[in-house]
Amino acid sequence: MRFATRVVLLQTATAVAVVAVCAAVFLLLGVQQLRTEAENSALNIARTVAVDPQVRADVAEASADPGTPQAAELRDGELQRLAGAVTERTGTLFVVITDDHGIRLAHPDTDALGQPVSTDFREVLAGKEVVTWQQGTLGVSARAKVPVLPPDGEGTAPVGEVSVGFEPSSVFNDLPTLIGGIAAAAAVALLLAALSAMLLRRRWERLTLGLQPEELVALVQNQAAVLDGVGDGVVALDADGMVRLCNETARDLLGLADPEGKSLAALGVAPSILVAVREGTAGDGIVSGDRVLYVDAQAVRRDGRDLGTVLIVRDRTDLVALSERLETVRAMTSALRVQRHEFANRLHVAAGLLDAGRGHEAREFLGEQLQRGPVDYPVENIDLIGDALLHALIGAHALEAGERGVRVSVAADSLLLSPLRDVEDVAAVLGNLVDNAVRAAVAGHEPRSVSIGCYGDGADLVLTVSDSGPGVVDDVDLFSRRDSSRGDTDRVHGLGVGLPLSRELARRRGGDVWLIESGRPDAVGADSNAAPSGSGAVFGARLCDVLETTPTQTTALGTPTPAKDDAP
């Protein structure tokens, strides 16, 4: 049996039990009320008869007679006629009048006149009124006994009694009507209980999508296991776009605090995420805070009903950073390939001279190559950079840029004496800046060039990268992820991922990446065919604590830098 059905049956059984108890209580109260009304009516009639002057006088006269009155005399007496008239008017079972010895002076059964009553009368003759249910010669009845006092001025001791009774059938004449009313009310109550139980069942199944409690328990267990056991962030939105569930991973990735019951727009998430949720699509390379995210929004439906959206969030920061570093390795590998090719050409020259028997010229050629050392990179002023890895990195990018017609050089005022002790982040940031600069230079006009400035400031590395490209539009924020679906991607300066990632990598170390100069294109002459010339954009970067320092090293920026152990 389904749980909802059990709930309905239990609620109905409870309502039936409550209604039955209430009906029984109301019935008992009604019966008690009818009994009380009958007793009060008997008492009031008995009091009325007992205070009648004629009754008082005749009863006092009969009590004063030492003999026993005869039934024949009493049958036609005034008390018998009065008692009969009262019985006929009020519908009582009997009206009995006795003297002080309990002798019946008036009775519905004329054969009982002159005989003592069958019930105790001593308490009444003591001056008390008695109301009770008793068994008499006429059967069980609700009866009231009232003392009859002598006429005025003749004493206070009772001289007899008046007894009035109602038979049970007359007392409970209204009982069927009372029972019918209680039964009708009980039926209405049970009907309302059944209707409310059915409505509650329908509401229950609609809210739980027809799932039973044991299924809900299993669902919660599975949900907890899935949400806590996966590395992805999961955000569940209802049909109104309100957050109903958010696991810890999603809170960390999106920087959310207490998101339940709020919309994503109110929580301040990236606009690209809102677009993905609204359109039910996926988005990659979305920058949110200091992270690069992949998001995937999927609509959830059950039985044709829209239940909301589930948003999956994955952290791609480390993956994108690794991709940038691998791109740098690829560039260096390409540069080594070029060097290997050039070195092979030199060996072919030496081998050719030896094969021709020109040993003296071959020795001179090899000696010249020994003095020149390895194949030089085509980078002007590269000797100003003392770190071999940075030297190779710039050379590798220069070789690739040369294939695209861009000349890469090191700024003449550059000076870097300290070696790098953390290559990965430097390679990623510098590689991104140089790649963007080369791309901008290719989009510009001749001569196409990129200039790199490297400076040591204690343990910090300061970089500048300038290009000869067309510059940067002032209203474009290069450090924020742009929506390519709206056509606002700057194809010259990248897809909006590399620069935000470079800034994030630098800021992780306490540094930064910024735009120094946007570059202003100038018109040359009035000739429309003349090529415009511009200074291009200039980017700057500071990476903290990436250089090895000596105790008394002087930085390229002209500031003596104490060793770390001597720093305050």
C-alpha cells in the first residue's frame, strides 16, 4: 500500500474516532439535559400544587383527622379533582397528594386512595424537597416530592406531601431528534475529513512528484553521495530561477555565501553564466573572480513539467594555465628545432670542406664556430637578460614571430641579472603578453615589431611588452571575459582568456598585469591610401618573488635590495 494511501486511511480513521467520541459525549449531555429538564418540570409542578391554598387546607384537615379517610370519600373529593386536572394539563404520569402519614389523598389509580404510598416520604415530611428517579406502583419515573405546609398562621411543620412524576417515554420524546442532529453533524464532519484527506493526498503527490517517503529518503541519500562525491560544482535552480541547492564546490568556485532562496543575478555571478542558464547552453573559459570556469546548464523536466535548471561548474583555471605553459614549451621546442637545423647546416659545411680535402679551411671554420658558440637567437639586446631560461623563452617566441614577419627585440634599458627560481608562472604570463603583442603587430603595418622590457626589482620581475599594432579601443576591457556570441571579442588582442588568466596568475603572487598605454592611431597626410602609424599598446606586469637575490644586490630600477634575511 502506498504511503499516501496509508496517510489518508489513518487520517480518516482518526476523524471517525474523534467524531464518534464527540457524538457520544453530545448524546450523553443531551440525555442528561432531558433528565434535568424533566426533574425541574416535576419539581415546579409539585411546588405549584403544594402552595395552592385549597390543597394546603384540605391536606391539613385530613392530617388532623385521627382516622383513615375512606377511598369512596376521596374518589369524589376536591384534591382528586385538582390532581386529575393538573395531570391532564401537564402530561405528567401522576400527581399524588398525601397526608402526614403517607396516606394517598389523591392518586391516578382510584383503588389506591386511602392507602400509604410505596416510597419513602419521611425526608419530605422533614421539610426537604426530593427530586429523584424511583420505581413506584406506576413504574419508573422522574419524580419530585414537595412538602405541603399548613395554612397561614397554623404552623411550619409539613402536613403532607405532593409528588409529581414523568414517565421515561415522555422525558425522552426529543431524544430521536437529538440523535438525528448529532448523526447529521457527525456525517458532515466525516465527509469534510474525507475530502480534506483526499486533497491532502493530491497535494502531497503533486509536491513530491508522486514519490513515496522511502523513495525520497533514497533520493536524498543518492543526492548527498553525488553532490559530495564529485569534484564539479552543482547548482540547482527552480522554475523561477531561485537557487534551491548548491554544493560546497560550487560555492567555492562562484564565491557564493548562503545562496539558497536567491537568484543568480542577485548573487552577482558573471554575466556569461547568466546567459548560459537562460539559454540552457554550455560556456567555456568564463572568468569568475580569479578562476577560469566551464559551465553547462541543462533544463530539468519530469512528466512534461518544468522543474528548473541544473548548472554544472568545473574549474578550468589550472588546465588553462597548464595549456599556456605547454604552449611555451612548444614554442621553445620549435626554437630548438630551428637551432638544430641551423647547427646541422654548419656541420654539413664542415663535412663538405673535409671531403674536398680543404682541411685547413675546415679547421678555421670550426674554430670560428667554437668562438661564436651556439646558434644565436634573432633578438636584439637579448644579452641584457642573464637568465638562460628566460633568454631561451624570448628567443623561442622571437623565432616564431619571425616566421610571421614580426621582429622581436629586448628594450635597450632592460637589465636582469638575477636568475629565475619560478619559471612556470613567468613563462605563462610573458608568453601570453608576447603572443598577444605579435598578433597585434601582424594586424598593424610595416615595420612590424614587438619590444620586451625585463627588469629586476629585488625578488620581483617587472615586464613591459609593447607592439606596433593598431592599439586598443578605449571602451574594451581586455581583462574581462567577453561574450563571443555577441561579437564583442577582440580578435587582435585574443579571445578574452589569456590576459585575464595572466592577471590572475600574477595576482596570486601579489603582483598584477595592466595596460600601460592603449596606443593612438594617427592619420598620415591627406592621402586616403596612406598607411596609418601608431605606437601600439603597451602592457606591464609585475611578478613577485620569482627571482633569486643576493645579500647586497642592486636592482635594475636603481634601488639597493637587502637580502631576505636582512629585510625588516
